[in-house]
Amino acid sequence: MASDIYGNLYDYPQYYDILFGADWKEEFRFLIGCFERFAEQRVRRVFEPACGTGRLLVKLAQAGYRVSGNDLNEKAVAYCNARLRRKGFPASVRVGDMSDFQVARPVDAAFNLINTVRHLPTERAMESHLRCVHDALRPGGIYLLGLHLTPTQGTPIEDEAWTGRRGRVEVSSYMWSKELDRRKRNERLGIRFEIRTPTRTFSIEDEMNYRTYTAAQMDQLLDRVPGFEVIETYDFLYRFDEPIVVGPRTEDVVYVLRRQG
Ligand SMILES: C[S@@+](CC[C@H](N)C(=O)[O-])C[C@H]1O[C@@H](n2cnc3c(N)ncnc32)[C@H](O)[C@@H]1O
């Protein structure tokens, strides 16, 4: 079926937020559990690089944390700041690049949960990202980094579909792998939103390039960038009492990184 719109999905924060905002509770509980368990000091200030609509930042602000973030997409930043303001918090999100940023005051924790770092196209950009996060954290602070690894054994998951609803608007999404080039370390992903409102049904389709990481490539990266220790690893079930061991078949993983003193 032909899509009505081909464009950048991140330019539609109102629909992105309905879809990705639907499952916030488990991620939220996981973040707080990790803050309490792994940070060496009480977590008060939290930063999210590439925060998009700030679906988790706003929940953390409501729970009493001082939140801030950045994102390349101006529309997502405007949406996020408008919501923070509406709920009585400062508009603390800036347009910025997650591989080249500084924070005004060091933070106790940072997080980036759903594959977003794979938008960074090169190893250099990823290393620079990790250095920026490292410098933004106080010593003993943690970075929760979630991404989908490319398994080197077994068959990778090739598509995913889910639906979110808010009021009378429903957004269904289908994401599929169009091409996986392990040598160039690029995965071309198709993603399509189907949007149903009381008066209209339409779709938006986009294509994204995600850099690929195997478990071994992540290990090498984390060895190369000094200043972090890997404290624990989890999968996207976000059960912080059930850590996982990352291996050649692992796909979804959240690394708990702690800034060394
Ligand atoms: C999958 S969304 C994730 C948003 C948010 N972290 C969340 O959990 O909902 C990816 C976001 O990364 C942003 N992005 C992509 N490349 C970026 C970069 N180099 N620096 C900052 N943001 C970037 C996009 O604009 C988009 O909002």
C-alpha cells in the first residue's frame, strides 16, 4: 500500500509520542531502579542525549528530578519544551548534537534507551558521544545506553510492529530491515506509521540508516573510550533484578556504564 507521506518521522512528534510514549512505565521504573542501585551519589540531575519528545524526561521531572536534554530535531525539541512548560518545569531541552555537546552543570545520570545512538554514522561520532556523556557526568554517575546489537549467531529479528493510543488517536507502526551490510556496518530500516484519528486515516513512511554493532564491536568501543566501567547489562524487558550476559546471540541490550572517579 502506498504511503500518503514520505518524510522524516521525527518531524511528527505528536504521533511519535503516542507510539513510543505508550510503554513508558517499565522504562521509567528501570531508570529509577538503576539510579538507586548503581549511581554512587543520589541522582538528582538527569540528562538525555537525543531525547526526542522527552516522553521519559517529563515523567522524571514529575517525579522530582531536574531534567535536561538535547536533540537535533527542532520540532521534537519544541514539543518537549512545550510539554515541560505546560507541566510547570523549565524548558530545559536544547537543539544539539549528541556527539558534540556540553552541559551547564554536571549531571548524576544520563540515559539513551532505544537504539538512538545507532543514528551516529561513524565510530568517531560514537566515541565523541561517549566522551561528551562522560564529561557531562559527575564521577560515580551512570549512563544507561540501550541498543539493538547485530547477532553473529542465530537469526536476527527482522521486523517489529506495535500500536499506541492516546484519546481517540491510534498510531500503529511497522519497522523492517531492508538491508543489513555487516561490512559497511549499516542497516537500512524502513518504518511506517499508520495514523487513525476520528476524521482521517493516513500513513507516513521513512527510511533510516542505523550503524550496526556486534557484541564484540561494543566491547572494543567501550575499551577504547576510557573513563567508563560496565557495571551491568540488561535486555529490553527492563527487569533490573534479571541482568543478562551479552553474547554472540544477544540482540537488545542496555549497558549500565559508570563514570570512574
Ligand atoms: C528513536 S528517537 C528516540 C528519542 C528518545 N530518546 C526516546 O527514547 O523516545 C531518536 C531521536 O534521535 C534524534 N537524533 C538523531 N541523531 C541525533 C544526533 N546526532 N544528535 C541528537 N539527536 C539526534 C532524532 O531527532 C530523534 O528525536
